[in-house]
Amino acid sequence: MKFQTQKSRNQKSFTFIEVLVGIFLILIVFVGILTAYQLALKVVGLSKNKIVATAIASQQIEIIRNLPYESVGVKNNFPDGILEAISQTTRNGIEYTIETRVDYVVDPADGIASPDDDCPNDYKRVEVKASWPGQFSGEVKLSTDIAPKNLAQECATGGGILSVSVSDAYGQMVSSPLIEVKDPVTDQTIKFATPTEGRHYFSLPASTYRVIVSKDGFSTEQTYGREEIYNGKTIATPEKPHPIIQEGKLVEISPSIDKVGTFSVRTLSPGGSAYFSDSFLDNSKISDSSNVTISGGKANLSFVEGQYQNPGYLDSTTINPSSLVAWDTFSFSDLEPAGTQIIYQILYFDGDNWVIIPDIDLPGNSSGFETSPIDLSALNISVYSQLKLRGSLSTVDPNSSPELYNWQVSWQNSLATPIPNVTFSLEGDKIVGTDINEIPINKYSQNHTSGPTGSVDIPGLEWDFYTFSINPASDLDLINTVPSPQPINLIPDNNLSVELYFESENSLLLTIQNTETLEPIFSATVRLSNPGIGYDITQYTNENGQAYFIPLVAATYNLEIQAPGYSDISTTVFITGHTTKTIKLEQIE
């Protein structure tokens, strides 16, 4: 009986699942039907409105065809006539907007202009657009050509023809550019076109016009007039002057536009600094040792059978910098209780073995150093291209041991260091004209600043040859560019990385570290100031714990350093030449 009850329950559950599946299938069917119904309504509504719009446009076309030739034109336009540019009419409760446009057509069948054709305005082309708003909005366009009855009627029309042919940087025609013809005084748009083939003929009254050619994602080209102001300079002789339209004449211009590009610029110093350090959390940076225990952030004499072993030593792993320019300093932090001592020495590889650098090159090295820091800048890098550090620990008391907490060697290298907030000039070769003294007026000439990271993107640049420069008053010298040499060629639709290398007579490269771990401190606030010379700059350290101040004058500066979780430091630093300095911050418990 239990078995039958369980079976009955299983059958009920299965039947319920079938119901859910059936409901889901029915929903799919009904949603499809509803979607098809809505689509049908849209198609019917759109077709209905399109039929009405077509009838309205056709009616307008028929009215225009029955007008005298001289009356076919839009009021206050060229050609002038009796037609309204925009009008409205309501049919079946829907308001339709009627837009009418009339242009002269230059037909090459009988020549384009004098002397081939004394009457270049061969006939008129009328375009009527009827559009409607709403849920099923749309538009209908119809066009027709209206020809003059005879040559006398054709030649009765005044004005001339402006031909605009738009090409790219390689001489290929640009598809669908926006060509605007404007009044050069009021800057009001008189006519415009977006020709698919890149060429358009404008019928215009005799006058002077400004032409502007553009396209989304492309550069812009335009004509200029005398005495126009461009970037604060007066154009005396335009490179591309405004076209002047004369009666019965054809004027041809050929502007060029192409896709814009970008410069991704980094401002750099040609050299930087780096360091080797060990805070003795483990022995990963130790190549050899004897009677020394390394753990927990310190190195001390090994404790065996109730007493410290004596003596002991440890050697670092090989310090082999890349792009080495000069060694800097060796520094350390230790504790020497009474009766204990640590002696430090610098080793080099002589081709066979690691040996102590002789005193003639590093005075005092044979007997060892006890005071930090030690100046290594006089070492010849061609002889001493790689080093090792040695610490010799000793005690006269078996119950006491010296403790070495960290050591570090720093050096200068030829690896680039970002320079923040550098303002430089960028100038293209293309000109818009010359001034009264025949000095060229550059089409592109702007200042840019690299920002706190020493980098900046400059988008929207026209293809051209560009030159980077720096104001001499900035006390910075632009010594090199990559790519090189200048000017730098930017081709259309290209993102080009550019490195600018600067030097200054005086600079400061700071490295901020954790006192215990010697790890760099990121985003520490570093303020360098000297009220007497009006200098007060604040920077934030990068991922290497570095902040670079350039250019500077030789002087003593106030230095304030803050970092969350660390004790603040206020000190002074004397800067002359290329100064490097490492400062360690104590972590707050």
C-alpha cells in the first residue's frame, strides 16, 4: 500500500512538471503571435504614412513642374523663387513636414564653364522631402529636374559655380564629407552638401565665400580671408584664400582631410636610480654565510648550546645592475651591544674569485667600515660592474650578539625616469598663411603638460610633420626624442608613442622606503619648498617609491614627507647637480 501511495505522489509531481512545460510553450506561442501582431501594426502604419507622404511629395513636385522656370527656387536662397523651404500640412491627424531644396546643376554634357559654356547653370534640380513624427516616423524623398525652355532662359540666370573636390592624404576622394559654404562676414551657412563621391558643384551668386570641409573622425580644412585672426595672429596672406565667385565662371578648390591621429607622449629623464636591499626576512638574498642565523628581519650570530658562536659572516647575492652608469652609496642599519661588532666590506669578481676591493679604489675597505653610509661613487664601473656585500659579525661575550637589520646599495642607471608636470610646445608644419612680416602662421601650435604621471595623450591631430620644443625659461633642455630626428611624421589614423628626454642643471630624485622592510612606499606625499626663491611643489611617489623634482636651482630646500601609517618627516636637503636621496619612514605601530 505504501508503494502505491509513493507511486501516486510521483505521478502527481510528473503531471505538475508537464503543466509547467505546457504553460511555457503556450507563452512562447502567444508572445510570438503578439510580436507578429505588433510588427504587422507597425508595417501597416508605416505603409499608410508612407503612401500619404509620397502623395504629398508628388503633389508638391507637380506644382513645381507647372511653375515658370524663373519662379522655381526657394525664397531668399539661390536660386531665388517663390517656394517655401519648410512647410507643414496635416493628413489623417498626422502632421507632415515638407522640405524643399532647389540647386542649379552643371551638366558636363555641354561643358562646365567659360569658354566651354558661357551659361554654366544648365538646369535646376528640385528635391522634396516629406517626413512625419510619432511611433512610426519616417520620410519620403522625391526629386525632379526642371529645364529651361531655351538658351535665353538658361543664360538669364546670374552667378557662378563653385566646385569642391575633397581628397584624403593620399589623393583619394573622401566619401560623404560635410562641405559648408558660409558668408565670411556673418559666418552664416548658405549651402551645404555631403556628396557620396566627395565632389559637389555649388551654384552661388557672385560674391566671396568661406568653405569648411569636415567629417566625423577626420581633420578639418577651410579657407581664410585677409586680416582674419588665427590663434591670436593676423593673417596677411592666406595659404588657402576664400574663393571668389564671378558671373558665369567656375571656381575649383580641392581641400584635403583625413582621419586624425594621436600622440601618446611621455616626458622623461635619460637616467634614474635603483637599488639592491635586504631586510633579512629570509636568506633568499644571501649567497654564503657561516655561524649566522637569518630570520624575522635580522641577522645575528648563531646561538648553539646556550651561547653565540664567534665569529660569523654573511655575503649577499651578486649585485649586477642593468644599464649601470655609476655606483652611489652603501648603507646599513644594525645594533652593536657592548663587546660586539659588525665590519662591512665590498667584494668584486676579479675573473676567478670574489675578493675585497683594494683600498686604492675604496679607501678603508680592507679593514672594513662601521659607519653608514659609504660612498661608492668613485668606483670604476668598467672594473666593478658587479658587487657583493660582506658583513663580519663578532662578540667577546658569548651571551651577546650584534644584529644586522638591513643593508642596501644604490646606483644610477641609464633607464628613463618619468618627469611629471612638464609643459612643452607642439607645432605642425602646415600653415594657414603668413603675417605682415611674412612669418608663417602654423595651423597647429599648442602647449601641453604631461601631468603627474609624466604622460599625456594628444588626440585629434591632423596628419603632418610635428616638432616638440621646450621654453628655455623653464630651465629644461630637450636633449632627445624617440622617434628621432624631428620633425616627427604622424600619418593618418595612427597612435604614435613619443618619448621626450629632458635634462636640467639641478634636480632631485627621491626614493621613499619602509625603514624595516626597505620596500618602496607608494603614494607618499612629498613637498619640496624654498620660500626665498618662490618654489613650492608637492608630488606623490610612484610604484617605485620615487618622486622626481626637476628643474631646480642650486639651494637648500625644505622637505616634508607624509604617508598613511608612517611617521611624518620634516628635514632639509641641499641640491646641486643631479641629486639622489633615499629616505626611510618608520611605520606606526
